[in-house]
Amino acid sequence: MASTSLENRISTKEKRIKELEAQQKRVQQQLATARRDLKALQADKVNELLTESHMTYEDMAKLLQKQHQQDAPDYH
């Protein structure tokens, strides 16, 4: 009787693990999709800023480089 109870508990735990693994796989897929969508939105934002400001990619690169230099700490 005790071994049947243990077998049932083991079986239940194995099923739960499989369910959680399937759930984890779905969440990983959703996370990958969300990250891809975020990158696309960020690219759209850059393109929109370029269009609105009539700047070229080179102009934007120069501004970003200048901003990076201003944000970097001074080492003297």
C-alpha cells in the first residue's frame, strides 16, 4: 500500500515537472518575441527621429558620439 502511494506521488511530481517545463518553454518564447518587438520599436523610433529632424545617419552618429563623450567621466 505504501509503495502505491509513493508511486502515485512520484507520478504526480513527474507530471508537474513536465507541465512546468512546458510552461517555461512558452514563457521563453514570449520573452524572445518581446525582445524582438522591442528592438523593432527602438529602430522605428530612431527612423522617426531621423525623419522628423531631417538628419542623416552620419549626423545622428556624430551626435551620439558627442553625447557619449559628454557622459563619460573625465580622467585627467
